[in-house]
Amino acid sequence: MSDDKSSTDLAEDRTELAQDRTDWAEDRTLMANERTFAGWMRTGLASVGIGLGFNALFGKLEPAWLPKLIATMFIVIGIFVFWAAQRKGCDVHARMQAHKASPLKPTNMRLIAGFMAFGSFALAIGVWLMDFSNS
């Protein structure tokens, strides 16, 4: 008997290595998806921040509803970005299977995006309720 592996053993080794590479690729993709989700959440927060900043800087424009409307538009864009980020993130997660990685669960993505959207919506309401006439 020879120390050389049979062709069947070599084929099984190659198949196992190919499966490992596929598993690692899925884990990398899930981690990239999580980073992309975080990036889109930052983009949504930036949009909300632009809206609040615009309202703070130009709150005395006439007519009084104009800066509020522009600020609200940016906040709504932020809310849409939060919604789109969680939707795409959860879609990718549903197509993949984690092997050794521990990615963010879709439920947590939905919760994070939901809280961010709710907070942004509350800010939009606050923008409309603020009275800038006394300042």
C-alpha cells in the first residue's frame, strides 16, 4: 500500500476545501452586509441632521413654514433610508447562512431602523411645534 492518496480521497479533500471556501465567503458577505447596513444608517442620520441643521440656521425665513418643510423633507429622506437599509439588509441575510460569523439578526436590524425612524419622525413633529418667533 502506498502513502499516496487515492484519487477518491483527493477529490473528497478538494470538495471539502471548496465547501470551506464557500462557507467563508458567505460569512464575509454577511459581515459586509452588516457594514453596509451601518453605512446606510449613518447616511440616514446625516439626512436627519441636515434637516435639523437647516431648520436651526434658516428658521426665520419667510414664510415660516418653508424652513420647516425643507427640514421635514430631509427627515423624511432619512426615514426612507432607514427603511430601505433594513429591508435590503434583511433580504441579504435571508439568502445567506452564517457558519462561523455572528451577524446582526434581521430582527435587530428592523428594531434599529424602526427606532431611528420613530425618533426622526418625532423630530419632524418637534420642528413643526417649535416657535421661533420669540428668539
